Amino acid sequence: MKALVRPIPGRASPSLALALLILAAPVQASSDAKNAPKGDAAFGEYLSGTCVTCHQVSGKATGGIPPIVAWPEDQFIAVMNAYRSKDRENQVMRTIAAALNDEEIAALAAYFGGLILQPDTKK
Ligand code: HEC
């Protein structure tokens, strides 16, 4: 009698674990999507080389180039998306944004968003 009972929990737990894994995967993915964007700031720093030929890391505005540091990430992403979708004017930024994917824009947002605007250079 016991021999019939014992294999049931033994068999049930691996399949339960598997079921939990299968269930957990989509839940994880959807919570990631909801909490997006969370860019990789280190990747953003690497990508920022192109940007800082014009935009100052200090946050100083120079010759018509606006500061882009210390922005909230979602705002930064929204502006970059507006250039990419051509909703926002500026040929230079449209071209630059068009070459970036979502992950790269999120990374740049994380990097520039984490920089501190230097008070003495603020205009
Ligand atoms: C060739 C010079 C140049 C380069 C390189 C450049 N930008 Fe720009 N960027 C500009 C100019 C000029 C503007 C102002 C455009 C406008 O008036 O809308 C601007 C505007 C912006 C804005 C909006 C600023 C605001 O106050 O509205 C963001 C964000 C931005 N750039 C991000 C970037 C990022 C990120 C990169 C690198 C991937 C980059 N830019 C590279 C020249 C440049």
C-alpha cells in the first residue's frame, strides 16, 4: 500500500517545479516590460563617445548645443524617440537617433541621467 503512495509526491514535485518555471517566465518578462526602461549605464558611457563631441559632459550649453545630463530617464528616452520618429525637428539629432535601438537609447538615458549637472556651468 505504501509503495503506491510514496511515488506520487516524488513524481509530483519535479513537474510542479517545471510548472512553476513555465509560469514564472512570462511573469518575469511582463514585469520587466512594465519597469522598462532600465538601461545599462556602462553601455551608455561607451555609446556616449559620439554624443560628447557636441554635448558637454559637464552639462554646459555650448554654441546651440543643449545640455543633456541629469535628465529623468523616461524624459530622455521620450525625446530621443521623438527625434527617431521625426516628431521633433533637428536633422542632426534625427540622424543620430535613427541609428540607435531601444536598448542603446535606454543605456544612454541611464548614463547621462546619472551624470551631475555642474552648478557653475549651468546657464
Ligand atoms: C553634431 C552634434 C551633435 C551630436 C553628435 C549629438 N547631438 Fe544631441 N543635439 C544636438 C543639437 C544641435 C541639439 C538641439 C536640437 C534641437 O534644437 O532640437 C541636440 C539635442 C539633443 C537632445 C534634446 C535636448 C533638449 O534640451 O531638448 C538630446 C536628448 C540629445 N541631443 C541627445 C544626444 C545623444 C544621446 C547623442 C549621442 C548618441 C547626441 N545627442 C549627439 C547636437 C548633437
